[in-house]
Amino acid sequence: MFFCFATSTRRFILTASLLALSACAPITEEPAKPISLWQVYNSTLKTAKYIDLTHAFEPQQAVWNGFDHAQFAPAKAKNDVPGFIGKGEIFSYEKHGVVATAYVLPTDQYGTQLDPPAHWNPMGATISEIPATYAIRPLVVINIAPQVAEDAGYHLQVSDIKAWEDKYGRIPEGSVVMVRSDWHKKWRDIERFNKKPFPGVGLAALKFLHQERHILFHGHEPLDTDTTPNLEGEYWLMHNNHAQAEGVANLDQVPEQGALLAIGYAKPEGGTGGYARYVAIAPSDWPYGVSIEALKERSLPAFKTPVSRDEHGVMRRQNMDMKD
């Protein structure tokens, strides 16, 4: 099915829709010339705005009480490398010209993540079994932040979904629906972030999104789907072979309709959770985010101060200003 959104950002056309145009074109004596993905990139994606929806994970952050925190440390050489480094020695810029970091990750349910069905369901897909077709999808953002401001334990309802559709039209099949609650703003308040009440997604809303609108998956800002005693929403999702995104950030900087979502995640074999990175791709006239064309250089920026390890082993810099 081909979807077209009539809004102020109309000229931003979804990649999937552009590709569908060739199939929707009228039959002529000569077949329609297929649209090149490079054309899509140059005409749309190059000037689009990119917004990171991902928390960087670190040793001190919000995590479910049943899991431990990650540990960061400088990497050490396992063996002697003659003329370069000795066994057990820490890599350093000063002596070796390179550094590396060692990570102890007590759980794959950490930070911004993608939950595969195998997290709860022994018959469900693991992270390494999720297909590459998850890579890019239409993005829907349903805003329940006003309700959460009045009631911190508010959960998305079917009525909220229908209100979105009354404004923007039917939710596209195969899209990702992100639930904006602005809870991500409490991420640094580690004690409060996971404490009830916090916003969630009601079971009826989940069933409606998957059974009636046939979405790919949904995402939310807290680290749990809901606050019911048995996590009924997450149980239903996983046992019906649906994935979900958790710990999503910056949904307040994304258009509610008309954007795309780029989805990336680590791929440990048989993984029951995925350290994920979600990037929203918004129209070029959107006020938030950065465009590819806006980057002055094709290389990554250099900064005015070097990185050094803090007391938790994390590489940080004191001044984030870039060099001229």
C-alpha cells in the first residue's frame, strides 16, 4: 500500500513510498524507469534532518533492579607483542599510540535497546535472527506527554492512537510507533527513572497496534512496557513474536508524522536483547537535528581537549567545543 502524508512537510516523501511509485505508475508501452536509491538519497535523505534517539550507555545509569551495571576499564594486552606492548600492559596514547576499552556487560537489557521475542519466549527469534528488513521504516510518534505531566503512571490507550489518526490519517502498516512521554528527561535521575509510577503502554493499545494496524514494533522511553505486576504487555508482545524498543530518547525533537526511523543494533549470536541505536530522519525544514549537507567536513570533528578516563573508566573530555 502506498501512503502519502499531506502536511507542511509534504515534500519529504518516505523512501518506501518513493520506491513504490514505480509499481503505482500507469501502464504504458514502455516500462517506467525504476527510481534509483541514489536519487532518493540526493533528493531527500541528503538534506533531511537526523535526530539521535539513543542514550549512550555507561556504568552509572538507570537499569532494572534485577540487573547489575556495566563496567568500563582500559584494555590490557593479553600477550607480549615484541617491540610494541608487554603482557598485562595497558594500552596508552603516550606509549603505544592507541587505546582500547574493556567492557563487562552483565546484561543485554541495558540502555536504549531492542527486545527480541526470545527475551521471554523460548520459541521466539533472537537478536541474530532479526532480518535486515528492520533497518529503515516509517516513524509514527504518539505524544502522551501532556497526560503523563498530570499522571506519571499514564499508559497509552487506544483512544490516544485514534486521536493521532484523526489528525494524521491511518498508521502505516509495517511502521514503528514510538510513544513520547518525555520520561527520557529523567534519565540522569537514576533513582526515580525506574521507580513506579512511570508511563507505559496499555495492553489494549498494543493489541490494537499489532492486530489492527500491523505495525513492525513500538518503542517507549522507560525501561519497561508497563507497570502491571506481571508486565502483561511485554509478556503478550514476546509470546506473540513481536519485538519492542525500550529506553528511547529525544522523541520531543521528532515530528509526529512523516519521518523515517533508521534502526541499528549489536548482533551477538543468540542474543536475548540488543544494544540499539535509533535515528529519526525528519524533513529538511524540521527545526531539530543535523543534515548531511550541513557538515562542513567529510571527516569527523576534532575537539579542543583530549579524552581521558574518569573514575569509572569512561573516556570523557572536559570541553566539548570543536576546533576551528
